[in-house]
Amino acid sequence: MSNEMQELLPGGSVRWVLSKEERQSIAESLDIEEHTFSKLKGNIMTRTREACQECGKLSGLDDFIQNAMEMGVHSRDFIIDVLHHGPQAASPAHGLQCSKCGEHFEGVWAWETEDWAQ
Ligand SMILES: [Zn+2]
């Protein structure tokens, strides 16, 4: 169901509406100012958010960014570009780790390739 944390979109995808806390955490991970991605309402995913079984944090874009930076799978510039335009390519569904406690969220995760800022 839609609420202030997520919005169900036509076609079955889900916009994870960025919270204030997530914006701060993303800005910190990437060492950028929050206003530089103020147009981004939220990332568009193939499934709804889940709470971390360990600490209760809701899965968020901040987790994907922290995971990507930690594993070195994407450059900082690449991730910043995604914040502005959304992902340019599909990704295979993959695991996701909680950025707060390190626990793995259950299942696999994938995003929709469309302009997230729209
Ligand atoms: Zn956690």
C-alpha cells in the first residue's frame, strides 16, 4: 500500500520516497550537498521496502549506495549521475545489506530503468 515512505506506481513498480534521513545518509556517503539531488523524489524499484530483521531499518537507496561504494562496484561519479537521471541500464537482481547494522535484507533487489527524477 502507498504511504509516505513508498508510492505504488502504475505497472507494479514502487517508488521508495526518500526520507530526510536517507537524503542525509546519501549526501554523507557521496560527500555531496543534499540540494544537488533535491529533484530526486525517490528511487523506483521492482518491490516494496522491507524492514531489516536485525535493526528494523527500512531498505533504502542509502543501502544500495553504501553497498556500492563499499564494494567498489561503481564510481562515485557514476552514482551521482544515477541520482540525477536514474539508472541507464538494467541490473540483475542482487543482494542488499543494511547500511546501519550489516545484516542482509531477505531476497533479491532490482530497480526500474527509468528517469527516477520524473
Ligand atoms: Zn539493520
